[in-house]
Amino acid sequence: MMDLTLHNLVAKVRRGPASSAMLVRIEWAELVTRGLSNYLNLLRRRMRLLKLGSHPLAVQLEPYGGCNLRCSMCFQGRMKLPASDLAMPVEAYRQIIDKVSKHVVRLYLYWRGEPLMHPRLGEMIAYATKQGMYVIVSTNGVLLDDARAKELISANLDLLIVGFDGTTKKTYEQMRRGAEFETLKQNVRRFVESRKTLGRLLPHVCLQFIVSSANVHELRSLPALCKEVGADSYMEKLLDVYQNVGVPGVTDAIAPLYIGGVWGKYVRSGASFRMKRNSHTCSMCNNLVVRADLELALCCYDFENKFQLGKARTEDVLSHWRDLGYAATRAAGRDRATPLCRNCGEAIQR
């Protein structure tokens, strides 16, 4: 019987995409695709950013605020979110990329919604990669048809993460309500075949498995599924904590999916818990996060816009990043001095 302790789950998570073998494959693909000169420039920029604190570590831009699924472990579909069903204006997106690409390497082109629902996603990816950014997209894969696959590959996307929270039809469709297991497998296979046909090594395709009580028994068969659909790697992720959600019933609806030892770690003094240490190691407060309607968020867990940081000044978004009020909010988050950050499970998950 599989050991479901928190320690072993965290250990499995850490053996996923962060494994040396996967990193070597990604770096080799980057080198071959970008060429030696551009690859070395990417490495140089990465190292420089590690030494500087005046810019975000990464930028997270949300192409689309809504989603085409109602997954059992997700807050989407259980509550009304700000900017749901809105697409980020491409011209505003370009202005942000123009400003941040000189100083920030990593771009997460996804957040609360499904990025493939933006009709110009390929154009957005290409615009960032042409300016030397490392672009990551995470998707449920339902809309990953042949045309969209070729579009993303041709745009020089670096990493594609596909949600695959089950290795059987019954479990997967229980987790990803509204999706079909066989269709998703076909979509991933076709994507990998298109990449080969186009003579590309990128994007790296990684299957993401969100561990819950409904699917933990299938963890051991995840490597076989990865091989079956032709993905390059897989990663396991612990179920996110939504203790901060202000809508009654959301946490209660998701709670049965938490595995006992993991969920117990989050429950302290009623609705919240307190960390024994601050979260200075948490990268979330060091990322610039912009919603589809161009509102700024403290981090990717601030999906209800609790902090009201205002609209991003797209023509000079980094000046907003350096504003004293925004900087003070980020500092409060790192010190666990806000209600959202006190209830955040990010540090425990890592």
C-alpha cells in the first residue's frame, strides 16, 4: 500500500520536474534551439537577475480570465472571480513585454483561466520569445487541436505544462469535469508528433498531476502514461489551499480531496495557521502578476484581488513595481503580515 505521509508526498513532488535529468534535457533543447550565442546570453541574464533585487524575478501575465472546465479541485466555477471571461488586450500585453523583457527572463503566460481560450495566444508567445524571454504556458489541453499545436510550436514556446490529474478515464474525468480522457491523450500525442514533424526540440512537454485523495492511488502509473503520450517529463503537485477564499462553501467543497496529513497541516486555530518562520524564501511575492483586465495582484494566490493594487501602467509597468505602496505590500507578504499570506500554503508545499 502506498505511504501517503506528507513527507513522502513532498519528496515525490521534488523528484518531479526539478530532477536533474529533466533540467538537462530542457537546457540542451534551449541550446540547440536558441544557438550558442543566444543561449549564453540567456544564462548571463539569469545570473544577473539573481544578484539584483530591483526587478521582479518573473512576470506572470494572464491571457484569459475564464476557463472551459469546472475541475473538482479548483475555485473556478465555484465562485465569481474578477475579470473572468476577459481576454488581455494584445497591445497592452506588448507594452508590458517591451518594458520587462530587458530586465526579466521568465514569463508565466497563464494564471487563473485557460490560456488557450485567448485567440491570439501564439502571437503573444512569439512576441515574448523574440525578445529573449523564457515562456511557460500551463493548460488543461482540451483546446490543443492540431492548428493550435503548430501555432504554439512555431511561436517558440519553451515549456508546455498539461494538466493530467489521473491515469484512467474514471479518475481523470472526476477531477477534470468537462474534459474527456481519450481526447486529451490524443491532443498531447498530436502535439509531440507536430513538434517532431516541424524539427523542433521545444517546447518541453510536462504532464502535471495534482495529487488528491481521488487520484493518489494512480501516482505510480504516471510515468507509464507520460511515456504512452510521448511527453518529456511529469511533475506531481500538492493540492493548493484555498483557506483565504471569502466565499462560503468553497473550502468545504474542496476539502474532501485533501489527503489527511496534508490538510491537517493547514488547519490551525480555526480558519488559519501561522508559520514558524517568515516567507522570505517564497518567490511568489517577488513576481509581477497582472490579471487579464490589467489589474495588479500581489501574487498568483491573490485571485480575488484582495489588495487592490490598481491597474498596471503598461507603458511603464516597472515603475509601478517600484512604487513604495506596492513594495510595502510585497514586504508585508514576505513577513506573513497579511491575512492572505498567513493562510498561504506555498511555503509548506515547498
